[in-house]
Amino acid sequence: MKTVMWENNKVVMIDQNKLPNELEYVTMSSVHDVANGIKEMKVRGAPAIGVTAALGLALAAYNSKATARHEFIKDLEKAAEIITGTRPTAVNLFWAAEIILTEANSVKGTLEEAREAIIKKALNMVEEDVQINRKIGEFGANLIEDGDTIGTVCNAGWLATAGEYGTALSPIKVAHEQGKKVNVIAMETRPKLQGARLTAFELMNDGIPVKVIVDGALGHCMSKGMVDKFICGADRIIVKSGGHVANKIGTYMASVLADKHKIPFYVAAPSSTFDFDKDLSELIIEERSKSEVGVINGKWIIPKGANVFNPAFDVTPPNLVKAFITEEGVISPPFREQLKILRC
Amino acid sequence: MKTVMWENNKVVMIDQNKLPNELEYVTMSSVHDVANGIKEMKVRGAPAIGVTAALGLALAAYNSKATARHEFIKDLEKAAEIITGTRPTAVNLFWAAEIILTEANSVKGTLEEAREAIIKKALNMVEEDVQINRKIGEFGANLIEDGDTIGTVCNAGWLATAGEYGTALSPIKVAHEQGKKVNVIAMETRPKLQGARLTAFELMNDGIPVKVIVDGALGHCMSKGMVDKFICGADRIIVKSGGHVANKIGTYMASVLADKHKIPFYVAAPSSTFDFDKDLSELIIEERSKSEVGVINGKWIIPKGANVFNPAFDVTPPNLVKAFITEEGVISPPFREQLKILRC
């Protein structure tokens, strides 16, 4: 299944906020629509919002009323600013914007040809994402033994990517295809419950046994020997610092608990998630609204006027990561040295 | 404020499932009503369900149609069985049942006098609980410095006791009364969100600044230096094993994170919570329903047919506990030796 598509010169995506109760596709006809869709987390997951950003920029190219190349580029740069401003922690937005703007600046021919080249580039990025994630799955499946139970946080499945496999769930799916028995313990992942809503939905569709737990139960499950390995995705990995992982809030906690119980903790991510430029100190942790925590299914669960602290991400230090699973292979420490292979 | 009361020979309690949106009192006229109230967590928190159990048995004494003492005792024993079967992890239920049954067996005089003695005993237990918790607060407040931010899980405030102070929140309230500046970070505590609903409600009423976080954000907050100390309550503390703490799911995770970040982790509990009889291996961890995790505000958040693992409690080993705060004083390691003072 596909998370996001290009149809009749519009962007069509699953509204993931309505899953698992409703599978509803929404159509977006401007880059503003797409940016709002990313902000409201209709689409989420690092690779998915990366390719969605690319499609959003394709939409900006398609809609541009520019008559000269420099105006066209200006329109695209404006669009890129709108898109990258939606979720500051996700490196894939910037990655997508850079690729599309590079294409816009380098492509030859008429304005119409440039427009088409950009749309084609974005569609290629969608296709490539699926292939990359399949490779992550193949490398990662080697780490999974028959009978393993894998813990995971948030949703890093096909819904978090362009489609099909996902990142953290890809090794699990490939191992399952290979005939290994794999079970999953999915942290529900408050506040937005992507584990309960999306990961459970995906794995059930794939026939992979999954149990949902509240986030606070992970330590208990690990202490009882119920988790053999933990695999999560990532929103940005800072290479300069040796591989600090920005991922969904709760990931750091999971890594500390895994370390305590000697459970291997893996991060599965395509090379587009690795940030070779920024220092750790430049990493922005997005803080989201109070109502995202305080309102569930339309009703407040906190008293009126209560304060909430709602960081969307946390940072797992590289010493708690056993290995990174990428489309180029499984990368083990020393990360500062080994991660260089991702920079082509 | 009082959590549970004896009024016109009935038990009246706040329906805590409706907080913070509605403050509704429910009236219970039989021990079965009271048992259901405990099971459905209308009343929750170890000391609160202890005194509620005592009042439930007082109700059984009041309602008994027995005409002979041995029938009366039999009625009470049946009632005790019903009450203690509701939440197997909570030692306070058994504590309350033992006290009431001992009273029933030892009291002299007519059946009518026995009935009255039991009701009086239960009411005394309610009163004593408030005094005990005030003492916990006084001892615990000495551990809190001006400007501290205290992390806590679930609700161990007045709503978790007979009223007024609570256990884990009592040191915070007493420190606040003493003029110290204290802030609280409250884990929302899925699945039933007692932190978000009840702890925030209580502390806001007391004028103590509180921030609600999702449970998965605790590690992030600790890593950012936002938490100076952590205080939680307990449902049962196994003394024979040196002080293993059964408490709300998520507590163990908090203790591991506190240890990782060198944050003192305290358990505040009255001596009635300490179990001197059972071995750790005999500790039963209550598992609750799938819908408790899967349904929030009347709507399913997991796919139809998804599996859920919902342990209500976890176990924190004594090596992760800095000290126990009790009505007899602050008890530091070696616990096996020091906890003996609680057995009078």
C-alpha cells in the first residue's frame, strides 16, 4: 500500500490521524495544503514526510504562475521554506527540499520541461524510498532470529514511508517473509498513539503477531524477558557527534531500559536521515501543543488550565545504540568512522 | 477533602473515573457495590482502597442478617473474600480485612455492640490514615529543598488516601506549606491517566505548579536536568526480599531512569503497605482488561482484534530506591535491617 501518491497533478495521502478506525484519503492541491498535512501529522514518519515534501514541491512547480526561470526558482524556494518550517526536527524535509531545488537549478530546457523534470524527480524519490526500505529490511532481517520478540516505538512501518515496508518494521516483515516466527511488542506511543493505531494496524494486516502495551510497561516487559531486541526508526541522526538519534519521544527511555536489560537496541533508517552537517547543539527538538497531550478523542483528560510539556522527540546517545540498519548495510561501532560510508 | 465517607450507614465516595471533568459522589449500600467500585477504580490508590475496604466490611456488618455471632463472622469473612479479590496486588485490602476480622472476633457484648464496634473501627482507620499521611509529609518534606522539581507517577495524593495529604504528594504539600518553592512533573500514567487527571487536579487546587508529561517523556526530562527528585507511592512492599516495590505500571521504568541520571528515587508509603509475610515469588501482578488500554473517552484507539498486554503494576527492586518515607520516619538502606522498625 502507498502512503502518499501523485494523482492528476494533485497529492493524495492517507489521513493517518483517522487510522485505524477510518482509511481515508485526502487530496491536496497546493503546497500550503501539503504543509498543513505534515504539520497536523496527517502524514508522519521521517521518510514519508520527506517524499511528501518532494511531492509538495512538485505541486508548487506545477502551480507556479512564473513566466521566467528566476521567478520559478523563487516560487520553489518559497515553497521549500513553507515545507521545511513544518517539523523542524525532521532532516528528511530539508533533504527533499535540497534535491528538488538542485534539480530546479540544474535542469535545462523550457520552463515547462523544468516543471516536468521536477515532478518526475519527486516521483522517483517516492519509488526509490520503497526500494531503500526493502534493502533495510533485508539487512535487518539477518539480525532477527526465529522466535524473537521485537520491541518498537511509534510507527516506522510503511505508513512512515512512501509505502510497502517501512524502516524499523521492514526487518520484521522481511524476516516474516523468510518464514521466521517473529512477534512484536508495540509501545502505544503517547501522545499521538502511533504504535497503538498504526503499528498494530500494519502488522495485523501482514499477519505478524503484535501486542500493544502502554509506554510505561516497557520496563516491566523487558525485566520479564519478554523482549529480545528493540528496533526503532529515526527522524534525524547527527553524524558529527558520533550518531545521536532524534526520534519519537520515548525512544531514549527505551534505549536506557534496553541497555539495563542487555537487549540489543537497533536504529533502522535510510541514509537520508543521517545529518552530516549539523552539530548536536544545533538540533532543534520540536515542542508541540498542549492539546495534543490533553485532548484524546475530543475530550480533555487534564484539568482546565493545567500545564503540559510536550516535546515531540528525544535524543538517544550513540553509546546506547548497538547498530544502525541502513540500505547500505548494518553499521556497527565505531560509528564516527563507520557512518562515513553513507556519504556518497 | 475526603475521598470516601460513611454517611447514614452507607459508603459515599468520589467517582475518580469522572475526574477532573466532574466531581461526582456515588453512594454504595452493599459490600458488592463497594467491591465493584474498587474493581472499576472509582476509588484507587493503596491507602484509599484500604480504608474503603474497611468501610465496605462495616457495611457488611451493618447489613448482616445474622442472629448468632458465628453467622455474623461468616458473613464478614465472605465479605472480606469479595473485597480482597478485587485488586490482588494491593496489600492494603488484606490489611484492612485482617483488622476488621480481628475486631469482629475479639469484641465482646451483643451482636448489635459488635456491629457498632466494627463501624467505629473502620471510621478510626479512615481518621488514622489522614494523620499517618501528614506524618509522611513531615518526614518527607525534609528531603525537599527550596526550588526542587519533583517527578511523580500515577496519583498518590489525597485522592489515593482517605483525604487531605496523600502519600507521595504529602511531602510536596508540606514543603509547600513550609514556604519552599516546589514544582512537580506529573507523568500522565497510562492507561488510566491518574497523573494527568488526578495529580494535576490536586496540585492545581493546592496552588503547587505542575506540568503534565506523557510517560515516554520522563527520560528526556531527566536527561535535560528538569527533575531533581522522584517520589512515588506503593501498592505493596515486600519486606522479606529487602523492599521490592509493587506500584503502578511505569514506576520501574522511572526508577531505572532516575538511577541512570543519579536522581534520588523515594517511595512514600504508610506501614500498612509493607508486607512482612509474602515472598517476592508470591507477589501477584494484576493484569487488567484490553479495553482499559484500547478505549479512551469511549472510542477504540487500537484496531479491532488487536492484542494488548496490560499489567497494572510493576516491581522496582530495592537497589533503585534511595529511601522509604513512612509515618515512622525516613528509612534508608540497609532496608532488610532498617524496615524492621515498621513491625510493631
